[in-house]
Amino acid sequence: MSKKLIILFSIILILAYSLTGCYVYGGSNRPTNQVPSIWVCEDPGIVIEILDEYVTSDDIGENLADPICTVNYEGNEYKFDVIFGFDSMIYFYSDDDLKLCGSCVYKPDSFTVTVEKDDVFEGEYKTLHFVKQ
């Protein structure tokens, strides 16, 4: 009887772990796993530069650089810190103020952001498509 309980407990534990604790963040398709790299969204004009020293989950607490983001919109240039979240989210901050965020779908040489918060483009864009340069 105890052997059956151990097997049942093991199966439940494996199932619970696989459903909750093992998300691969887009695997090698994630921009932060392709350093250094440059990602461009043509419309609107957004460039994200991933540096060699990007902060990974193993480096949390080290003062390494976040990706550099430049946005050219309606004749103005804006700079943002970009954080690729531990889920599928991407966050654009300016002076610690969240300006833009959304969920990402990653492909080998591109990713698409479905915008969820937008204090930059006034709701003009529902999706942003980035291509690796």
C-alpha cells in the first residue's frame, strides 16, 4: 500500500511542477538570450539594444545594464529601460515610471508585443512587432 502512495504522490508532484514551475521564457528565442543583439520595430520607430552585460536571472542583484531602448515618435526621441519579465511580459520604464508594457510572443528572429498599458503612443498601437537586425 505504501509503495502505491509513493508512486501516486510522485505523479502528483511531477504534474504540479510541470503545470506551475517550468516556463522557459521563450527559450533561446527570447531577445535576452541572444546577446548582443538589436531589435527594431519599424512602426512606431523603436530600437532595443541588448548588451553583452544584460542582467539575467542568475545575475539579479548585480548592477549590470538593462537593455537600452530608443523610441522615435512624432518627431520626439525617448529613452527607456526595458525589462523582459519572468513571464512573457515586457516593461518599458522611464525614471522608474512604467510607460509601456505588454505580453510577448517570441520567434527565432522576431517577437510581437500585445500592448496592455500605453502612456507613450496614446493607445495608437495595439501590437508592436520587433525584428532582429
